[in-house]
Amino acid sequence: MSAEFQSVEKSLEKHLPENELAEVRRILYGKELKQLDLAGDALAEADSGDFELVGYQFDALEEETRPPRVVRVGLIQNKIVLPTDAPIAQQIESLHKRISDIISTGAKCGVNVMCMQEAWTMPFAFCTREKHPWCQFAESAEDGPTTRLLQELAKKYNMVIISPILERDENHGDVLANTAVVISNTGAYLGKSRKNHIPRVGDFNESTYYMEGDTGHRVFQTQFGRIGINICYGRHHPPNWMMYGVNGAEIVFNPSATVGALSEPMWPIEARNAAIANSYYTCAINRVGTEVFKNEFTSADGKPAHKDFGHFYGSSYVAAPDGSRTPGLSRTRDGLIVAEMDLNLCRQVKDRWGFRMTQRLDMYARELTEAVKPDYVPDIVKEN
């Protein structure tokens, strides 16, 4: 049933009267967003390419001292194209072709910054804990074939592209990392950001392949705003989100790969809450589909061995600092969601709510400095 259920939004539309539906949407998603009028040829490409295409607009108050800072972001969620036992080169090539086509459609929609899902060039094979053949999908962040391909597309479409891949760092002993590559709209390699938190939950035992990243909370200054990338499991750690805000991010992307049985009730909450708490936009991207592997693997929980993770439920969405958010993409289909946002809203929300002014980083710094000491004793008051 989980893999067949299209979305909460479609179910609400099907079963609720229009007047009730509007109120439910207000409660679930905040203020109603305008739908973007997307180009007809882009919609035709989505139809022929069998992927969902939707667009929404976030607005901000008009200011006298600053012009609007309007940008469009695109989030791509997708299934793998070929089965997991197909030749590796063919798997990569098929995904390069699929995503290149969707990026082209995004360009027709005026997308300025595009982001793909976690480890988009491969199956999410880390559940298997097998090194062979999956390590062969790894490539250089700086000049690997995926980066070179996207550099061409970024320059062609005047688009910043965020490309989460399995990285092989040849300069540091051929180690692997879960990495997002940032490519400027000029086509230049801008830098990379590695995954800060690595899961060890059920089938998600990714430390078999790579460890916690060493790039901290980098924020990339682009022509279309300051962006950060909080990869997948990092969304469960509020301080991780916070530090991108401390470093000045205006948009934080969360490329992910997560399955329904594990995390779906948490998915609509975490990125949206981070947008509110940190006064920036958040973009949550999850892959979609069920990926089946040749060999069985176990979850170390006493349950039978199995050959798939479960259903990746898509549901990608964008949230704004004022608490509003878009509906999610489908749980079952490839998709591209386009969101137009005025970055001036970030400062306007800071001025209104004062979260950044009242966050007490000095107090947390003192207390955390104590908390990490080996002889730390929690500050608990007890009755004698």
C-alpha cells in the first residue's frame, strides 16, 4: 500500500469538500501559495517524459530600501532508470540522460538553482554493506564525469547546480565521502560540502563506506543567493541546521534518500521547522521508488533478510521562513518542483520574530563546552 499511495494532497483533494480543503491546507501548509504559470513546452516535456512538474510562488513585503531578490529553485526526485545489476557505466549513463532532460525542462521554467537527490548517480546501495561493485560509482568531486557534464549544463542554462554524489578523494588516500558538489552558473566548480552526520539505523549503516564529513557548515555565495547543503541524516540534528544559518545561508537544500517505514512522519516536519527556526528557505528532496538488489542483506534486528530497502516516498517540498510550504511532489513518480522565492523574506521574518536576535548562542557555547568534557555532570536539581 505504501508504494501505491500517491500523496496526502491527492487524498485530501479526493475526499474533502472544497471549503474544508482550503481550511485544511491553511492549517497544514500556512498561507496559500500562488501556482506558477509554467511554460507550455516545459509541461509538454514533463508529460512526454513521465515526470510531475509543478511550481509555486513565495512572496515577501515590498520594501523601500531594497529591491525584491527573486530566484527560482528546482528540486528533482527520481527513480533509478536501470536495474541495480545492470553494468555500472550503463546505470550512470542512464541517470545522466534522465536528469539532463529534467534539468533542460527546469531551464524552460526559469530555474536559477537546481538540486538533485542524495547520491543521484547510483542506486542507494549502502544498505547492502557490500564494497563491490558499489564503490565503483564513486568519482572525483572536482573533475569527475558527473561534474564535467553538469558544468556544461550550468553554463548553458545560466543555472547553479547542486550535485550530491558518492565522492572518491584521490588526494587523501582514495577515501569515499557522501558529498554535494556546487557548480556555479558560469560553469565553474565552486566547491563541495560533505555529509556531517552518518546514520547507523536499521539498513542505513553508511559508515561501512564513508565517515562524517570534514567541511563543516559551508555556505556558498552564488549569483542567486547564499546556499547551504544539509545532506540527508543531518536534518535530524537541529544544531546542524542552525549552523548554516549562523554562516548566513538564505536557502538550505536537504538532498535525501529515506524510506517510508523509517521516517515518513518526520519528513514534513524537519525541514519546515528548520526554515522557521533559522529564518531561511529549506528545500527537502527525497528519491522515489523501490530498489532491489541481487544479494540479500539484514538489518541486524532479527527480521528476515531482504533484497530491498523499502519504498523511497519522494514527497519533495520547499518551506519558507514564515512557516508556509508547498505541497509535496508525488510519493510514487519522478518529479520536478519549481519554487519562486523572494529572499528578502528571510530578513523580514528575522525582524518580525527576532529568533536570531534572541537565540543565546553565548549561553549554548558555554554549556556545550562543559557538556563535552569527560567529567561533565548534568545540571539537574534534586530534592534532598
